[in-house]
Amino acid sequence: MPTRPADPTGATVPGQRLRPWLARLSFALAFVAVAVVLAFAEWKSLVMFAVGLAAAAVSLTSAFFVLSRRGVVRWLALAVFAAAPVTVLVIYAFANLLWVAAASAAAWLLAGVTGRAALAEDKAAWRMPEFPAVPARHPFLIMNPRSGGGKVGKFDLRRKAEALGAEVFLMSGPELVDVAEVARQAVAAGADLLGVAGGDGTQALVAGVAAEHGIPFVVITAGTRNHFALDLGLDRADPVACLSALSDGVELHVDLGMVSGQTFVNNVSFGAYAEVVRTPAYRDDKLRTTLDTLPDLLQGQRGTSFSAVADGEPVDGPQALLVASNPYETGDIAGLGRRARLDRGELGVVAVKVGSAAQAVDLLRGRRSAGVRVLTARTVVVSSDSDRIPVGIDGEAVSLPVPVRCTILPGALRVRVPRDRPGVPPPKPAISLPRLWHLASWQRGRHPAGLPAGPPLETDHGGVATQVPDASRLRTAHRPSRPAGARQGAFGAHDDLRRGALGRVVGQRPAGA
């Protein structure tokens, strides 16, 4: 049976009785924020509002020109971008309204904090269930000594893993290493657990093998970014702590993404980002390469045009499309952040289209902007007039034949994690005024009109209502299969590259690639 230990983050979610009062406090603080301006600024309040709104529009417009232009225009736009907020502060100071703006801003900030606290989900809604785990008899770990700036050697991971009874395969030398094939040979020899000390690209390949054979998988945070580990609640600064999963661990049953027969654990990107990461200079200088490439992409002078269909719903002409294994938090307009759960059985889809300064200003509307679409789906199919399209898989550049099909395998991967780990903090809920008003009202007998009622509620022994988990999200999918002739997992010592020269990750290659 799944278990739920004490919250490792130490974060708490307000009880049902406290939430209505937090909602009322949020509205009260919002009223104070407006009242302070009206009481002390009087007619100048309109000027304050106009100046602030104009500064926001100028900042977004200048940011667009910083990204979409080069040379003198870019530098002038950067200067305007930096000067806009300073100008606002100077205007407020000369009008003797700086303290009024600060007080109002503080009240708005507190209103947002209390509003999010009132709307926070119960733990049952965002904590993944943990399953008991029996220590593996023959764990097999693949380690990349050059990944993450040499974390394998720095933390003496090989010796410490072998002391716990693990067999370690070290990716040393410049030759190509097919890590997926190494993992399969280990399973054939009796390995009952696979693990990787490396980046997300390596993690995804070996995770696919673990899911294929139905054995546990261990993530050791020895990569540069390790976003997958972050969403599993692991300590990215201490890869040694991940080894405790071998002796005292629990299991999480998470979803595994598939794109044209390849596995991914984080996301697949199309359009602007995929074009940037496939640039040869991207590895050595990410910022410069991004700034050099984006102007042509945003002006339509470079890049492959494409369209997508998410569960039958068309997504036409985006400049950038991100398909994630489970949705990211949507606190920002790009829909990126952390994933509190990796077992919802759905893809998170974010499409962005910003082709002009006017569309950049429209981003002030957030998710309501015409240039941003955020949705979920079980299947996403990307098409293009070209025969192939650049794709970023977990941050690594590949080229795939179209159409590119993204799917998700619910509960396909058994991840073994330490029982004692930092954990995942509660997701920040989006502010919904109808829901907040419903909570604050003194008569809350009915669910607010136009809002889904959500899963049924049960009451635990402490009298706190919690959501009943959707059993369909926890079902185990068929194991991922590879198309005929597919080859997964050629890796070299330089981690996270799926294509490249000797010593670099060549990765998965579907049939016909």
C-alpha cells in the first residue's frame, strides 16, 4: 500500500477552517492597497496608475527589441528597459508619492500571499504516493565522470556506491558508449535495479530500459542541471545522499514521456528553443548563442515553421512549443517552473507566439494573452512542410522526421528515492478571483458557477477534507517499445549530447532517422 510520510519540506497547507479567513484577509488587503492610493494620492492616483501601466508596456516592448534585434537597436532597447522602472520611481518621488506606492505595493503583495495560501491544495492533491521498496540484490549504476564538472570524482561516488553493494560502470575514455545497451546487458546478467549518475539526457535513456524491464531506477544528481531530480524532490547539491535510496528508499511510480520512439523525463521543445540548442556554439556559450540566434527566429528569417495538434485541438503557427511530461506550475506566462507531481498521466503543453512589439505588450494579460496557450493532452502531434524538424529532447538537440508524435506512459517508471530527502514544495496556485470570492463568502454551500467541482472529498481522522486520488492516474502503462530498427543510448564521456563527435552522447535514433 502507498504511504505518505511527514512532509519533508516542512511546508504546511492551511486547514479548511482557516482558508475562508485567509480569503477574506486577502480581499481586505486588496481594499487597503487601493484605499491608501485614493486617500493619500487623490487625483494623482490616476497618474500613478497610468505611469505604472505605461512603464510595464515600455519594459515589455523594449525587452522584445532586445531579443529580436542586434547592434545599436538592441543596446538602445536594453537602456530603455533598465531606465523604465527607475523613471517610475523618480516620478513618484518628485510627486511625494513614493511611500504611497510602496505601501500599496506591500498590501498587494500580502494580498497575493494570503490569497494563494487560501487556494493552496491539500497534500493529497500534490504529493505523489510512496510505495515500500525492498533493497535490490544486484544494483547496477552507470556513472559519467565528466558530467556536472566532475561530480562523480569530487564526491567519490564510485567507491561509495560499491561499498553499498552496487556494480558501477564508469564512462571513461573518449570512445562512444551505448548506455542503453550497457543497461540491457546488465539486466540480462541479473541486475534488478538501474541507476545513473549523470545528466537528464542519460537519465532518460536508461530510465527507458528500466521501464521496459519493469525494474526500479535510481537518479543520482551528478549532472549539470538535473531538472528531473529537482521534481523528484532530491538534493541536487549532494549526490551522495541519493545513494541512500539503495539501502533505505521508497518508490515513486512516475510517468515516462515518449517522442517518436524516444524516451524523455522532462520535456520536448520545438521552434525557437530547439533551433537555439542545435547551434554548434550553444554548448560553449549559451547566452551569446541565444542572443545571436533569436533575432532571425523572431523575425521569421530562420527556423522551420510547424503546427501541432493536442488531443485533436489545433495549435497553429507557434514560434515555440514545449511539451512536458506532466504540466509545469503556471505562475509565469511561459508556464515553466516545477512539476509538483509526475504521475498525472498527461502532457503539459505551452505554445508561445510573439512576432511584434504589440504582441509583446499583450503578454501583460498573462495566460489570457493571444500569444500564449497553456493546455494539457495525452497525445501531441507536430507537423511541418519540411521532411525533418529540429527538436530539443530534455535540452539536447536532435532532428526527427515529421510528423513527430509525443505521448505519455502513465506510471511506467518505478523511481527509487531516499526516504529522507528534501521533497517537493507545495505548488503555488494561480489566483482565481471566483474561487477566492467563493471561499470568502459567508454562504459557501454551492461550488462557484463555471468552475469544476473537482474530485470528491473524503474526511480523514483529523476532520480535514482531502481529495480522493484519481485511480486512473496511478495505473501502470504498457512498457515502452521501440520501433523496428531503433537504437537507443550511444553515449560518450561528454554527458547530455544525443548527437555529436566522438566522446559525445549520440543517443536514441528512431528508424529512418
